[in-house]
Amino acid sequence: MSRHLQTTGPRALFTRARAERRARRVLEQELADYTTTADRDALEVLIDEAGTTDDEVARILRGQAQAQLFRVG
């Protein structure tokens, strides 16, 4: 059997979930560099124009913007 075959089962699901969480954390850290309102607005416009408002990037940006509002206000 080849080791490159896709496996299924609890261990494969756990490994995939862990990789997805890691990728999301990296994306969150990269998006956190856009700290000014102008930077975030420019990113949101690009996302809206691309038609991917339900995309993970859009959700992360909205969450970070809300968190920033609560920190400042």
C-alpha cells in the first residue's frame, strides 16, 4: 500500500482539522497587520468586488474589526 493514499477515519479528521486551525491562525495574523481603518476598508472593498463576502477572509476581518471596536470604545 502506498503511504500517499488518502486515509479516512478519526485520526485523518483530527489531522485535517488541526491543519485547518493552523492555517486560519496564520491568516488571522497576516490580516491583523492591516490595523488602520483605511487598510481594512480597502481590503473589504476588494473582497466585496470579488464577490466573496462569505469567504473566510471576510469573516476574519469582520471579527477583528468588531474586536477592535470593543477595545477602543
